[in-house]
Amino acid sequence: MAITVRQLVGIPDLGTRVYAGATGIDREITWAHVSELPDPTEWLDSGELLMTTGLAIAEEPSAQRAYVERLANAGVSGLLIGERMEAPDLSDELAWAAEELSFPVLMTAYEVPFTAIARAVADANTTEQRQLLARTQQIYETVRSAAAAGLSGAELMARLGELVGCGLYVVDPERGFSLLPGTEPPSDVVATLTAAASVRAKPIPALLRLERGSRPAVAMAVPASRPAAMIVLPRGQQETDLTVLRHVTSVAALEVEKETSERERRRRLGSELLGGLLDGRVSPESAGQALAERGLGEEPRVLAACSFEGREIGHSDLHLRLEDQGVSHLLLRRTSLLTVLVPDTPEAIEALREEIDSSVTIGVSDRLRLVSRLQEALRESRWALEGAKAAHKPLVRYGEDTTSHLFLPRTLSEADTLVKHVLGDLIDYDTTHSSCLVESLDSFLSHNRSWKNAAASLHIHKQTLVYRMRRIEEITGRNLNRTDDIVELWLALRAHTGR
């Protein structure tokens, strides 16, 4: 058994006496820690003795009472204060709270170092430490046998839960999704955790107690590359040593990293597949099985184009978030455009909109049943994207919002005809002379024919831009001062952008 408060006070050379809460002196002490935090409970395990010089103890009687109540409710075995150090005068409120809660408050002589207290507790608990080491060895032996048997992360956590006598669930503390497929924690506990995480400016602490009626749960931070927490639900009356559970969080972190790595592998393979289909390097026939394995087989799909225009895309994070929501998808990032293939369902479209920053514009293609129509769907999504930008809308679906892209081409052949008729000579000139007149024209019209702003965006002198516009007029036969010519050029550029 661990040393008790009574036994600690009974060691003569420690110079420690009971100040208040004498009815609780038979509490066991598993360890002794020093902390000067106003609320150290997030960093203390149940059964530990808190030692302080008194810096964290407020002067107000009500605050002193609240301080003792927090410690007692967290299962701390007692409070030890160094005499003649930094503590203010201790109030009757503090003493009354200690008596009511049977929470020992101890005073230690100034000349006794806290290390002497900690060493006395450690020496007395040598047997306990041996038992702790044995349980820790059992944890890692379970990990070894699970790896040999090829168990999943969820199956491993279930075995560890049986070993420590707790239900163990690894979740995203901010969004509540399970990070190890195959496990679903109780919804009420997840709701409590996400609510607690939402009001915190910082990540969750090492230990977060979750109020859950008479059977409280705890959430422990998992040191992974993405936000992760392990929910611990005790199954019996006896509490599991949090030191043991911290070893389990290390195992959970490894499983989260393995799952994240596997998801990243799937994202890269999916990106290669989508890129190959769009470029014609992969035939629709050969891609059928791969699409079916990703939940994008025969059912209707849509292609979404997302414009980030210089902002960080974070497509790997988007992939994780869509997988968390169970949305089948393929992602492809090229320059400032992110293309996403998802099922044509309201849930999938809403999840995509929800997981992408609200400032990002999205264009969605018409329904895509045949994979062979994927290249046409890409143009549709880009045209819809242009319509969304013009209408200042977050999302436009091709063919639905006719007012935003009323004059854009409806088919590939229409787009090819328009681009060839209006911009064909200009595109050929750029190809032959390695120039960038099409880009310059697009920038000039996009900036409402502002010489200054367009030149700045192209990083050229204003006079250089003037020369380029004159050359464009010569090649295209259009006048940039005539409204009808400007409209033709603008529509052709929009069709060309979606090609």
C-alpha cells in the first residue's frame, strides 16, 4: 500500500503537521509534486500530494475556499504548504472547507526542503512502483502481440482497455470524430469534450475531467501530429493509475500517426488517379475498380473546383476532415486550383462546403455518371467557378444558377469554337513567341482595365502593359475601348480559363 498522510506526518524529521482536515489523514499518497499554478488540477493525478510555497494561494477567503475545493474534487490527497514562505494568511474559509471535505492541509517547517518530502513518499512507495512497472510492461507486451497478430488500432485499444479496466476511445477533441475506425465513444461524453475544448484558447491539457453524473470520465491529451484526445471511461469502482494511462496515450499516438500516414497514402494515390483520368493517362475502364474501392463507383458523382488564389490550400488536412465525415472523395491540387471528385449527394456537397474555408469559392459540375465525361466535367466546374466569382457566391453548380454564367458556353464544342474564334491567333502567338499576352489581357480586364493595378499584378511597368494591349488589339482585331469587343474577349477568356 502507498504511504498515508498520517504516516507522512508521523515522520519526525519532516517537520510536518496537520493544519486542517484531520479527518482525511488516512488518504493514501501516490506521489508528491510542487506546483504554483492557481489551478494545478489539470496536471495532477488522483492520490498525489500538492506541495506549494503559497504563491498560488489568493488572499481573498472565498478564493482560498475555492482553491481547496478544486483540489479535493480532483482527488488530490492533500495540500502541503511551506511555512514562512509566500503564502498569505490562511482564512477560516480555507480551514472550514478542508474540514467539510476531509481534505488534509499540512504545514511544513521552513527548513525542510520539499525534496525531502518527495523522497520520503517515493521510498515508502517502492512496492507500488514495482507494481506500476509490471503493468507498464503488460501494456507494451500487449502492443507487441497485437502487432504480431495484425490487429487494427481500434482492436488494440480495446485490448488495452480490458487490461486497465477502462473504455478507451481516441477522438478529435475539437470535432468529436473518432480517429481510429471501428470505435464509437458515447455521444454524451463526446459532446462534453467538444464543448469543453471549444471554450479553451489553448489545446486541451494533459488531463481534462469531464463531468458525467456519478461516473465522471477524463480526457487525456494524445501527443500526435493532429489534435487528438483519449477518452477514458472507468468500468469499475477503482480508478486506474493515470501514470499507466499516460503510457496508453503514447500507444494511442502511434496508432493515430499510423492511421494518418495511411490516409495520406490514400490521398496521394487518389490524387494520382484523378490526375491521370483528367490528363488521359488513365483510361476510364482501368480506373473502374480503383474508383469503386474509394466509394466512387457507379453512383452519380460531381467534380468541384475550388479557387484559393494564393491562400494556403491545406489539401492534406481537407482530406483528413472529409474522411472523418465519411465522405468518399479524390483530391487534386494544381497551382491555385483544387479539384475534388465526390458523390453527388447533398451530404457530400455540404461536407465539402463545411470543411473548406468560407472565403474559398467553389464551382460544381453537372452530374457525372460516366467517367469518360470527367474532362468535360472539369470544364463545367471551372465555368461554374467563374460564375460563382462573378456573382460573389460561395458555391455555384453548373446549369443551376443561370444568371451568374448565362453567356458562358454549355458544351466543350461551344467553348472550343468561342476560344478559337476570338483568342485563337493570340494563343498561337504566345505559343510561337513564348510570350504571355493572353495572361496580360486576362489581368487587364480582371482589374477593370486599370493600368496601374494590372501592371502591378503582372510585375511589369505600365508602359510595357500599354505596349502589350496595343499588340493584342493588332493580333485579335478587337478594340479595347469598344464594349462589344471587350465582352467578346472577356467571355472567351472565361471559357479558356475553364478549358
